[in-house]
Amino acid sequence: MRVCAHARILIRASPDDLTVTRLPALLRALVCAGILAVAVAHSALAAQPGATQSRAAGTVVALGWSSVTLRIGGRQMSVVRALTAAANAVARGDYPYVYGGGHAEAGTASIGIKGPGYNGRRLGFDCSGSVGAVLAGAGLLPAGMPVPNDAGIIAALRRQKLIAGGIGHGAGAVTFWDKSGVHIFMGIDGRNFGTSDGGAGNPSQRHGGAGWLDDGAPDAANPAFKPYHLIASELSATTVYGPTLTFQTGRAYDLLQGVALGDKLRVSYTRDRKGGLTAAELTFADARTVAATITAVAPDQSSVTVQTAGGASLTLATTDPRLLDWVGVGEAVSVTYTPGAEGTPVVRQITAVSPPST
């Protein structure tokens, strides 16, 4: 019988460095006791490797100190429907089983670490990586965050009171079957999903890996597998589902300066030969740039007031006070800003073009 022995993964960014749109407490809870790092990652929903340079546009749903995750498009739907859509997306990728695959960033296939299916090039998922990808797609795990092993996933969902013990019943039921520290798969509205459910791989997938399991789920009746079901309030909840892409910033350490959750970005990026995505340039989709002179800076650097070349006074909020570290009152600047959610425009970039007037 094939089982999914979980890899232990070294999280590349500490949990407190990550910001997400849902379940922030997970970021402190989901820590893998790891000793090895996943080397590269590739989105399960991205285009196949081919061109080395590409562009993407979407909404920021997660931020790390050196990474950003965009949701491409997306629309409101039920959690169960979103789980199904995310599972379909992974299944369409026909990813093979790769030990440790899918742990570095939720929803992202990777080369994993040495173990079954690993060859240093092959992109795939292991059992908890594939379940984590589906949960992230429906917003039950934050997109782009590191995924723990099977027991860590169950523990995190229990802490958030999203699941309870036992098999789910009725229309749309969602159940997780977990053999702690060994293997996990899940059932979504009458169908099972994972890398295997007790058989020899996944016969419904050409490469035998992550996808729908259509062989009767023999381990669902195995007492070694403990069931947990998604609670009724989550089954009836709605979420925004859309494909996600996670980009690393490489050596461009200041590339994410001024970026916040919910921002709409355009990203130019490169894809390495193993599928890793690195952002080369970020622009704000609804940004405007003006030449102006700084007339006031709030003591706590939460806002800056400028006078445009046409004589208009404009007060801008700052979500990142570092933007004002190198400019001062009287200085001529170029200011890039976007509309704010509450009517106050937000500074995204401010660059000095001359020293302050005397």
C-alpha cells in the first residue's frame, strides 16, 4: 500500500513576516519542524514553462518579506464550490507525487526534497501539499503561505474551529481523513481528492499524483484514519476564488516597498528553468504620477501633503513610512499614488528630484 510520508520543510520566511487576508492566527500556528528547504516553486495554475519572461495582473492576497501572492481575477462563490474549483485546477495540472512537493507556498507545486518521486527537477505535490493547495484556493489556508504536514493542517483548522471530529454528512459535505504523520486525503461533495487513498497511487491521473480519487477510497473505512468534517457554518459561507501566483523578489529587496494587501498590481516576471517565478518589476494598476513640492509631513509619517505643479494641494496617506525617510518639506518630488479605500489617496512611490528650497 502506498502512503504519503510527509516531508519536513524549513519555512523560508518566519510566520510573523507574512500578512494574509484570512485566518492570521494560522501564521503563528503553522510551523513545520523542518531541516530541509524546498528549492523552487511553480504555480499549479500558472502557464506551463516556456517563455522566460511573462506578465500578470491581479490583487495582492498575501505578502512576505521577499514574496507577494496575486489572485488573478476571482469571483464570489460558496466555500464548497471554491474547494471543488481549486481541486479541479490541481487535477488539470496532472502533477506527479513528489515527496515534500507543495509545502513552500500553499497552492504551488515544487521539486520537494529527497524521497519518493524526487529527482531535483520534477514539480509536484505530496499528500498534504495537495490538500493544502485546495484549502488555500478556497481561503481556508492563506495563499502562498508554507504548508505543514498532515497533522499540522488538521491542528490549524481545529484551532480556528473550522472542523470537528467525524465524517461530514449531507449535500456539500467536506471530510478530511488523516493518519497522523503519515497520510491525508479529503472528500468534497461526494468525491475524494488527494495523491492516494490507500491504493497504489492515483489511477485517475496519468502521472499517478494529485487529483480526484475514483476508486472507492478504501482507507476511509480504515480505523487508522481519523475523520474530520468542515462545520456547517463554513459549508454555507462564501469566499472569493481565483487562481493565484506567488512571486519571489530575488535580490530586489525594496521591490515590495509601498505594497499592501488588496493592491492591484501588474507584474513583469521571469521563470527559471525549474519553474520558479521572480518578479522583475511591479506597477500599480490604478496609479497616477504627478510632479509636486512637499509642503507638510505628519510627525508620525502617516501622511504627506504636496502642492502639484498646477497649484493644487493634495494630502496622501502612507501605508509604508519608509517612503518618507529620504524626502522633506520644500523638496520637489515625483509622487506615484493610488485611490484609497476610504477616499484618501495612498502614496506608493515618492522620489526626490531636487533638494529642499531655502
